Amino acid sequence: MSVMQVEVVSNEESIFSGEAGFVVVPTVQGELGIYPRHEPIMSLVRPGALRLTVPGQAEEILVAVSGGLLEVQPHKITVLSDVAVRSAEMDQSRAEEAKKAAEARISQAQDDDSLVKAQAALAAAIAQLKTLDYIRSHKNK
């Protein structure tokens, strides 16, 4: 299997650093599937599930990304995201509560700064919920 180096980084930490044979990234144009030796591109990332196929692992690695930037080079992919969370660290009820709280903070925002922070929190919650939905829909396949 041909592989490429993948780096997924949030504002707080490196979420994934390693090799992958295939990566699916949620971009503003739709889901983008990337194999090694892909043409160089840059794209904005939308909230959703980033999926990595890693050599020697039967299960995909799933990471919820809240948005950000994707850079693709022939042998390297870099995803920079404000918030990125591995699927093992997600919880449905916490994500739903975070979404409700962010929506309430958006409706009550008094200034641009609080509105931007609430929108970022909403994007992170939506990303986790989309990733959890993906896991549920593909669990028995």
C-alpha cells in the first residue's frame, strides 16, 4: 500500500501524526478523498468527520474537525483545525449539550467577540455530532 504522511493539528495539540493510505476530509466543496501522490491543493475545511485509513489497521481513525485549513502535497497532508477531537474522546450527550449551550450563547451574544466564540463552539459540537452519526451509521457494515 502506498502511503503519505498526515498531520492533523488543533489549536491545542497534535491529534494525529503518521502514515495513511487514504484520507477523507470534509471541505466546503464536499468530502474530498485523498490518496498518495494527489495533486497539490488547499481548501477550507468544514465541520465534520475526518477519516484516515492507516496501514495495518482494520478500523478507520476518525477525528471530528470544527473547520480549518487543508493543505495537500503529493506525499503529505496537513489539516489545521481550531478544534479537533479523536472519536474515542467523544460523547453524544456532551456534544448535544455543548451544541445547545453554543446556540443559546449565539442568540444572547452582546458583541462580535462573544458571537465569534459561540460560533466556534457550535462548529466544534456539530463536528462531533456528525462524527458520532458517521460511527453509528457504519458500525454494522
